[in-house]
Amino acid sequence: MTALDIGVVRERSGLPASTLRYYEELGLIRSIGRNGLRRVYAGDVMQRLSFIALGRHAGFSLEEIGAMFAPDGRLSIDRDQLMEKADGLDKRIKQLTALRDGLRHTAKCSAPSHMECPKFQRLMRMAGKNPLRGRDAIV
Amino acid sequence: MTALDIGVVRERSGLPASTLRYYEELGLIRSIGRNGLRRVYAGDVMQRLSFIALGRHAGFSLEEIGAMFAPDGRLSIDRDQLMEKADGLDKRIKQLTALRDGLRHTAKCSAPSHMECPKFQRLMRMAGKNPLRGRDAIV
DNA sequence: CCTTGACTTGAAGTCGACTTGAACTTGTAA
DNA sequence: TTACAAGTTCAAGTCGACTTCAAGTCAAGG
């Protein structure tokens, strides 16, 4: 668990320094000192960044992710929260699967225009019933 | 295909008038006249709105969706584009499935802390390898 | 005839996750 | 020892999809 210069973290994680600073500002990672001006991060930073990436993939906001770290730096995710998220993903997976199959069908469908394909119409009707609002989580 | 007052469209679609005006401004729907001040939309507007909702669910931006309407108002989606999107969805579905299973396992896992669960670690490693950038399409 | 509520306009604001800009500092290589 | 790449700060900007605001208009009901 040796300390890591920000340059090293940038390189290993692929994230720009600006993002690392931003995450630090939000309290998602913490720097343990400086090397001259440069931030030096604690050795667990790579693990934390992976965790953040994972959280983002699962559809959590940075704020939510931040709340999963206990003050001592360990994880404190409640298992119910995970199950809830998993159930949410499950729903979304089903939606996406229907969508994927619908699109595939539509692409091959012999109807002269997509609008005339009954399956496509069904898809549209489904979508119309729950419009996505704003930048709404797509997951 | 009778004309529809914006109030009726708002009601049937569940979208606020502001959204309808916004969509019109972007050229996604067109009003065919006025009733006093009020916009009156062409009869196909509900279908168009459904299509827009479908496109959004599939992860297209409003701009991309706009490009799918030919100038005459008919759809002109190229079937390859649909297949491409379907393939994209497929990938995303696989990711989400792995994620869902991982979360479910983690929730039930007997490891004292999530970080100690090997499956969880594997998930993190996967996520770490392709961080989500910005407001990146989650789909 | 008058009120009212749902529309109208154009401009500005919001939200999340960053990025960019301007001005400055520093460890390291030449 | 001097140049330089890569950091630093703080404030402001960006992007997409809308929403909100202030001020005005109008069709329909009482």
C-alpha cells in the first residue's frame, strides 16, 4: 500500500488529473500528502477508483457512491440496497431485451416501412406508456 | 388523422406543454396551425411521440431521433443502424447481467466485507477497465 | 361582459459529471 | 541553471433535455 503520485494514478486508471481532483473534492478519494505541489494518493486509491467505476456502471450517482464509504474508508453498503439495485437492473435488462429483439426483428422485417410492422408498433406503444423524463437514468 | 390541440396531446401523452414546444423547436414534431394562440398538432403527433419515446429508451439522442424522420415526415431508419443499435444493446445487456448477478451474489455473500469477496473484486476489476466518462450513455 | 386557466414568447436556469482557462509553481532532465 | 512538462488553484464553461420565469393573450364558461 505505497503512496501513489497523481501522475501514476492518472496513468494506471486512465482518468485525467482533473477527474481525480474532482473526485477528491467530493470526498470519493483522499490524498495523503504532497510531493511538491502534486497530490499523493493513498495506496488504496486504485481500488476505490475501481469501486467508483463499478458503482457508475450499476447506475449510482457519485453522491450515492460517496455514501457507501464509511468515514474510516471501508465500504458500508447495505445488502438490501444491493438487492434493490439488482432488481432494478433486472427490470431494465428485460426492457432492453425486448427492445433488442424488437429492433432486430424490425431490421429484418419485410414491411415496406417500419411503421407498418406490427411488432414495431407494439414496441412504440410500450415505450409511449412510460416516457423517459429528462436525463433520466437509462439504467 | 384529425388535428389535436396541444392540451389534448399533453393529456394523452403525459408530456408537459413545455416539452412539446421543445420537441417542436427541434423539429421532432410539427404543429399544423393555431387555435387562437394555442398550437394545434397534426394527427400523427401521438405516433411520433411514441417513436421518440422508443428512440430514447433505445439510447438515441433527440438529435439522432430527429435524423430518422425524412423531410416528408415518414421514417427513414436504415436497417443497418437498427442492427448496430441492437448489437450495442446486446453488449450492454450482457454487462448488466453480469452486474446484476454480481450484486446479488455480493448481497448474500458471507464475506465479512464486500471487498473481501472474490466475485466482487472481479466485478470491480471489470468495471475499472472501462470507466464511464461523463454523462456517458449508460445504455 | 368578465374572469379564469391554459396557453404564448424569449431568455435564463437546472442538474450531474466533468472540463477548461488563466495564472502560477515545481521536480527533473539537459 | 534554466527550461519544461506536468502539476496547482479557483472560477467559469459545457452538454443534453428540459424547466422555469415574467409578462402577455385568448377561448370558453358563468
